[in-house]
Amino acid sequence: MPHHTPLIATICAGIVVAFILGAIAQRLRLSPLVGYLLAGVLVGPFTPGFVADQDLASQLAEIGVILLMFGVGLHFSIKDLMKVRAIAIPGAIGQMAAATLLGMGLAWLLGWGMVAGLVFGLALSVASTVVLLRALQERRILQTDRGKIAVGWLIVEDLAMVLALVLLPALAGTITGEGDQNWLLALGITLAKVAAFVAFMLIVGRKVVPWLLHWAAHTGSRELFRLAVLAIALGVAFGAATLFGVSFALGAFFAGMILAESELSHRAAEETLPLRDAFAVLFFVSVGMLFNPMVVVQQPWALAATVAIIMVGKSLAAWGIIRLFGHGQSTALTVSASLAQIGEFSFILATLGVGLKLMPKDAQDLILGGALFSIMLNPLIFALAARRVDKASANDREPGVTALTPTAMTGHNVVVGYGRVGSAVAAGLSAAGQSILVLEDSDDLGINAQSQGIDTVTGNATDVRVLDAAALDRAARLFVAIPRAFEAGRIVERARQVNPSLDIVVRAHSDAEVEHLMGLGATEVIMGEREIARRMLERLDAPAAPVARPAESPPVDAGDRPILEDAELALLHGLRRLNIWPGESVSKGHLLADAEIRLFPMDRLEAALQTLSAKACIQDWGDGRIAPTRMGFLAAMGG
């Protein structure tokens, strides 16, 4: 069996070099996409050394395009778009028109035809989904009003690009003079095929795809479920191209859209993410292989103009449109900075344009060079914009957004999130006659809470205005019931600053999240998996089952916390490693079997157990079992 084949060599070289350069880019605080594109340049035909098989790379890239478009469709939300349609739809169309006209102007100066200029300008007008979403997530503004506008704007751009990818092949023959049909007939046939495919997906696919996914889920096989998702993505894309003559991209996009309606869409996205990321990397590597780095030397002014259109012209157009519609400076700066780059759709369009002979190879080089430099410089643009945003936020008054008046409640309970957990917490508090204020960023859930007679503030609790409206300085307790630990951490941190004595209870899904939230100031963190296990064990007479605390732990006073010696601290840390919390117990033998604790002499450990009990850090529950007190738990956490 041969140990070296072009396919294996292309995949191995692409993945390995992409990892190395992607890691370097991440270390330099650049987008890993820069590393992936440079990896393609390094293994491409324009640089010395190993050259990957370009034909095979392009075929692997097609799979990457299918999975990328499937992911776009899977996260596509008409509901999110409708919330910001008043600005996102006209704004995106206006900004794309401005960028396209600028691209056509540059193409005219370079001596290209009008069609080449149109394709070139379109490629410069659309931002990278990957880069934009990652930038918003890193800056914790994805769920803010301006973050939602940026995402809605991006959705409109993506839809426009999907339409362009469908229409260009149909019109290419007429434009280049190589087709025997007039453009109206070609356009009509293409639109008829697209309409037939869309109708098929809405009538048949809408029933078959979710049914197939649910059937795979009910088999209980994770592998079969993952395979079902990939079969849907790749099968629909290939079927769309073979049976209806539409592009792989459109087929995959619709497959994702149909799948997004299923209750299993989030799980489908998680299961396919690793493979999607791997082929997306190969896609970017294959794009990098097409880039001739000599364009930097041979056409420096054209490249500089291309970058200027992407980072200045396009962003200024977006900024002006947003301000014209009456939105604040912070929104205008955030959206315009997030759009100051191009990415995957630009690469797909550029490759298609060259393949259809609609624009020259030089245009593709300028697009790829513009993408490289704009993605590299985008963090700098965001950093500059962020400084202005901080100053502008206080003075901004967005259209339709009224100032939030702080609640008049005192000694109330604030519940963040009114989903399954938050609504149950609120119901329990209400049954106990407690006063409640709910903070909820979903309009539907907020209305649901209000229908139950609960005072509600609609808005994202990471927004300082929303938290201030909750009057946390006068509140008794804060229940953070949202499942996202990162956002929960920001809320806890802010709440602790406002009210140092506030009782804060948060939910978590892992030990790492528990430590993170406790470190930010949470009073208690409830881990769902641990509570499920506790309730299960309560059904048995199991020796490991947690039992009710026999007596209350002494109150914790920061000034009375004991000084601990090494063996005592080791025992408390051992309890933490075993995930034993106040109210739970463990046998002494199990604790003393810990590898780090066994480093101490046994007589010293026995003495340490006695002194920890005397210092109120542990309690002896009898039968050879001990439990940490609240003071001991905080001591183990370093509190």
C-alpha cells in the first residue's frame, strides 16, 4: 500500500501547516483565518517547496463550502432579522451598493470591463461571517442591540450573496458570448429551477428532514445522529446540483434552514462542528493556494485601493447609513468596524467569477490580498472604534429605546432569565410570597413573565442600564438562571460591585464554570448535573448519597477565618477535588486515599482532621464520614 498519495499529502500538509500558522496568528492576537490563508500560500504553486495538489484542494474546498453554507443556514434566523429589519435590510443593501460602485470604479481605472467590475465590487461588499461573529463574541456584544443589528446586517448580505451565486452561472454564457441562449431565457430557466428546488424543500424537505433527524436521535446512537446530519447537508447539496441544476451552496444553505426549524438544530450544530471546522480550514487553505503574493510587489497601489474600499469606503457607507436612520454613535461605530473585512463569500464569488471568465485572475489576487490585510487589521479597527464607543454609549439614544427607570422595590428577588429554570425559580418565589423582578432579553419570554403578574425589565442583563434598573443595591437576592456562564460571570461581577452583601445564586454546567463564577463573587453556584445525581441517589440507601446537614454551619465572618497549616489546607483541597460541598459528606478513608494527601504522615493528618473540626472547617457526621462547612469550603477556594 503506498504511503504517499496526492490526497493524503494535500490533507496532511494543509491541516498541519494551517495549525502551525493559525496558532501563531492566535498568539499574535490575529484571526486564525490569517494563518489558514497563509498556509495555503505556503503550500501553493507560487512559493518554493512542497506544492499541494490544487485540483484535489479545490474539491476538498467544495466540501468546505457546502459545510460552511450549511452552517450559515443552520444559524439563519428570520426572527432575528425581522427584529432589526428597519435598519438591517436598507442598510445592508445601501452599503453593498456603495462598496460595489467603489469596486467598479477601481476596476474601470484598472481597465477591466463593467461585468468584471460588478463581480469585483460585489466580492468587496460582503463581510466574513466567521470573522464578524467571532469579533462580536470576543467583545461580549453579540447579544446587545448593536450586536443584533450587525448580525441582521450580515444575514442580508449572506442572502444577497446566495442570490448572486445562483444567478451568475445562468448569465455567464450570455455575458461572455459563449452561450446560445439569450439572457432572459437563461435567467428564466434558472429562476424556475430555483423555484422548483425551494418548493420541493418546503413541501417535502420540511417533513422528511426533521423526521429523519428525530429518527436518528431516537436510535440512541450519537454516531448515527452525526452521520444523519452530514448526510442531510451533503445529500441535499449534491441533490440540488444534480436534480435541479442549482449550486452546492444554495442546496446546503436550504438544508441548514430546514434543519434549523427542528428542536434538535442546536445538537446538530454541535455534532457537526468539528468536521465543519476541519473542512472550513481546508477551504481557506485552498483559497490561499490561489493567491500570488507577488501582487503585493507588482500591484501595490491597486492592492492598497482594494483594502481602502474594504476598510474605509464600506465602513464609512455603513456608518453614514446607520446615523442617517437615527441610531447612536456606538451602534454606528460597532457595525461599521465589524464590516471592515471580507471573507468566505468573497472567496467563493471570486473563484466563481474567474472560473466563468467574468473577471481576470488579477482581480482574484486583489480580493484575496484585500481579505488577508483586512482580516489582519480588523482587530485594530475594532480597538479604535471601542475607544469611541465607550465615550459615545452614555450619550446615545437609540430609536425606539426608552430610558429604563429603576424599580422602586426594596428587599426584592431579581431573576435573570425566564426560561425553564428562571420561570421555575420565579414560580417558587411567588408561591412563597416573595417580591420578584425578572430580567429577560427575549420579548416573548418577557411577555410570558408579565402575563404571570411578575414585574419585568426587557433587556440583556449584561447591559449596565438593565442591571441598574433592577436596583441591585436594594435587592435581597439575585438568581442568575441563564445557561451561559460567560454572560452570567459578567452579571455576577457587576452585581457584586454594586452590592457587596448581595446573596447571588448562579447555575453552571461544569466544575470549571463553578470555579469561574465563585471567583467572580457568586455566593452559591448550582451545578445541574450534581443536583440530578443527588436526587437520584436520594432514592437509594447508598452510603455515598448526600444526606441532610445535621446542623447549621457556623456563620462565616471574614475576620474570624482561621489560619490553616499545610496538612489542614491539603485536606480541604482534597474535599474540593472530590467535589464535596457543604451539605455533602465523604468517608475519611476515601479522602485520605487522595494522592496529594498521602504525602503527609498519617498521624499528622489525623491531628489535622481534629484541628479542622475545632476550627469549624469540617463537621464529623459519624460512621467515619466528614463534611466541609461553609467556612471550610471558602478556605479551600482561597476565599
